[in-house]
Amino acid sequence: MNIAIHDENFNGELTKTVNARELHEWLENKDHFSTWIKDRISQYGFVEGGDFVVIRETPKNSSGGRPATDYYISLDMAKELSMVERNEKGKEARQYFIDCERQAKSNVVAFNPDDPAQLRGLLVNYAERTEIAEARVVELEPRAEAYDRLEASDGSVTPRVAAKMLDFPERKFTKWLEVNSWAFRQGRVLQGYAGRRKQGYLEHEPRTFIDGMGEERTTMQMKVTPKGLARLAKVLPREGGAA
């Protein structure tokens, strides 16, 4: 597999991306590209500027015509789109993107204290670690212990289990997730917003089942990560507050 990796500007941040049209061709999906990408964006809640950017190019020939529209998608989005294809092409593509991420992370540049860009990155990292630390230092000791326990949880859990762990009524919990822009309904299925998944609070896992017609189907099941549990333990009691 040889899909080119591009650097694109996502809201001021350079992000590793691939051309969705090239991925669609590789996956050999039978849907028209425009239909496929728009359906996937709608179905899984991907966000422009956070998961992908749209680039429209004016036709080069003199006869005019409609501008070509290309979607450059993050490697995380590319992995998810590959996974839901449920075929060997999808598995191969997903592994390729994982390898690309691993290689990018291994190309670590030595820290230069005179480089403003590196200093900004260091400050952002420090701010993130400070926020995590502050989440553990709370006014009431029992709640602080609860955060530590939740962040140390093994693996992600379904919303039903999360509600039980957080001692919150399940219906009220799922409604809170929708109202506070953590999740949305895709039909009757709860799906996490891409922004919350990018923050590491939620994730999607494929779930295969047999429908009423006896056919095998796969949907993406939303789960709450340990980091998401710790965050929810902090914000859930604040009815109507910012999450």
C-alpha cells in the first residue's frame, strides 16, 4: 500500500493527513466517492477542521466545469474509515496508517530552547499535564479518590456501565451526554462526537450482530474511556455547567 501522507493546516495546527479519494479507491468501496465520504462524515460525526479539511480546485481546462472537491482526512479518521469497511483492504489500510503514526512519532527532533515553536509545544504539554493534575486535587477528598480510581480503570466501558460507576441514573446520564455535546443519536444508537473522541474521553469500537433478517451487521459502539470517566466525575454534578 502506498497512499501519500500530507501535512494540512487544521485550525492553525499542521496535521498528518491522507487524501480521502485515494483511500476510497484503495478500499474498493462501490459507492460514489462523494456519497461515501458525506455519508461517513454524517454517520460518525466527523468535524471539519478537526478531522478533515475540504479543498476545492478550479478545473484547469478552459471549458470550465465544476470544481474538484478533495477531502484531506486525519490519520485517526482514516483508520476509522478503514476499520468500518470490514474487509482485508480495510485491515491493511488501518495497519498502514498505524505504522505511519509510529514512524512520525519516532522522528523526534532534539529540543532547542531557542526555538519558539518548540517552546510553545512544551508550554501546551505542560498545561495539559497541569489540567490532569488539577483534576485530582479537588475540594472533597472522597471525590479526589474517585478521580484516581476512575483514571486507573482498566479499559473503556459502555454508557450503561459508566452511569453505574458514576452513580448517575442511566437515562439522565445519556441525556446529559447529548445536551452537553458529548454524544448524539444515530437512529437509536448513541455516537460520540469526534471532538470528544479526539480529547480521549470517548471511543468507538466495532460491534457485530445478527439482525432480524439473519444477516451479519456491524455498528460502531460508543464507549467511555478511563480519562472520560474521570472528566465526567468532575462535571456531572454541575447541572447545566460547561463540560
